[in-house]
Amino acid sequence: MKIWKYLALLGFIVPAQLLAAQVEIHNPWLKETIPGSENGAAYLTITNVGLEPVAIVGASTHAARLTEIHQHRMADGMMVMERLPQLTLQADETVVFQPGGYHLMLFGINRPFKPGDTVEFILQFNDGNEVPFTAEVRSIHE
Ligand SMILES: [Cu+2]
């Protein structure tokens, strides 16, 4: 017990929430807003670096009224979007959210996103963890 107190004093013990977070997020970005559009899409690469499966069960940002986990799929020869109630990542699995595939769908954005803007998000997981990340807006003309 004594040693733990010592380590805590030295700042070696990280908060429980950080300790339990078992995902790494890379390359988060958003599409520049198409003029007249009230919706948006955010993308990222996420890896489960833990030993157990974990599921993304939700996402939120103050920049939009509603954020949902979506994917694109073919249905009767048409590309359609559908909402996923959750997305499970197996241990060591990496999932790439990208145009034409998985995305975080933003409904009712507060203001148009311009290249270089940053937007804060929180991803919610089935183990109760919430992992924040900051996405940068990229031009749709690149
Ligand atoms: Cu969508």
C-alpha cells in the first residue's frame, strides 16, 4: 500500500479513466461544409490497443445537434447510409472511418466548417469510457 501512495505523490498514477481507455485515435478530420448544407461528416482511424473487444456506442460534439455512427453500404445497386447503434472493435483491430464508409454523421451543425477549423468530439464506449478528440476541417477541393 505504501508504495502506491508514494507513486501517487510522484504523479505516476494516471486517472482511472485514462488507464482504462483502450483505444487510440489517429488522423481525425472533417469535411469542409458544402454551402447550404446543415449536415457534416467526421472521419478518423481508431485502434483497439486493449486485450478485450470494445464497442463505440455513441459520439457527440457541441458543433452539431446530433451525432450518429453511420456506414455506407450497397442496397439494390444504390449506395445508402445507415445508422449503427454500435461498432465493435476486436482486440488489435483498426477501423478506418473514411468517405464512402464509416463516418460520424453530424446533423444540424451550428456553423459552416471552414478549412483549418477544429471541432471537439467525444466518443462513448460500452465500458463507460469517454474518449475526447479534436478533428481538423479539410478542404473538399483537395
Ligand atoms: Cu451518414
